Amino acid sequence: MSDQSTSATPQRRTFLMVLPLIAFLVLALLFWLRLGSGDPSRIPSALIGRPAPQTMLPPLDGLQDNGAPVPGLDAAAFKGKVSLVNVWASWCVPCHDEAPLLTELAKDKRFQLIGINYKDAPDNARRFLGRYGNPFGRVGTDANGRASIEWGVYGVPETFVVGREGTIVYKLVGPITPDNLRTVLLPQLDKALK
């Protein structure tokens, strides 16, 4: 009887040693399959179809347009207008890449472009806008990041399309690129404008 128990023990030990490796391989395969599926910029937002947050944000200190101060953000800004709200920061590398596209978008007067400056130093934010041009009609300063949390922001940059009723109709996570501008953002804007 002792011979049987000693011969079963090495098999059991081998199985117990291999079990963590099997579990790791199964998890790695699962992560690999999930990583390859879907578009990471299409993270669902619980705010789609809901009113835009009623956040009041002060203007960016010292930012002017034609000698007049650029206003901050208040809830009344969304009433009766289609808006494109871009959350950005001067320290955000992808924000530098999307800045020329926002400047081009600002030429379309069918909608308003609103910026939320996220956790940024005012001097750096003004320098950023001075370098690329200010595409925004309004720039609210979110120094502590609370307003961006209310908007459901995961990180910068993120862009929202807000309909005439003040309802969020689309959210783009990540930078605006020529590809997603053409295939996703402009169609969403056109849909909101109808």
C-alpha cells in the first residue's frame, strides 16, 4: 500500500507544479484575444443620451481673442447649439497632434468648439494655444479635474459631440486623427446638426 501512495505522489506533485502554468497560459490567451478585438477609442459612455454636465468653469486667465477675453464654460453655452467639446492639456502629447485638426474644424461655423483645459498651468495652456492657434470659442479651466470626472473623461484628449438640446450624443476617446475625423466625428456632427 505504501508503494501505491509513493508512486501517486510524484504524479500529483507534477500536476500541482504544472497547474499554475496552465492557468497562466489560459489567462494570457484570454487577454490576447480581448486585446485584439474592438476599437479602444470606442469605450462606452454612460452619458450618451444624457444632458451635458452642468459644470461652470472659469475662463483661462489672460486668454484673449481680438482683444476680448475668451469666456469660460457654463451650462447655458450648450442651449440651442451643436457643440464639439474637447478636453485637452498642453502636457498631453496627442493633444499637440490633434491641434491642427481642431483649427480646421473651427472654420465650420455650423457648430461651436469648446475647450476644457485639464489640470494645466495657465501659462503653458496659453503658450500651447499661441503655438497652434485658438480654435475654441470658449475655454473652461478644470484645474483639479473634477469637472472632467463629471464628463466621464478617462484621460486627455477626449472629444464630445453635444446636440442642440444640450445632450451628449457621441464621445471620442483619444486624439482626433484624419481617419477618425473623416469616418466617425464628422458623420456624428452631421447627424447632430440635422
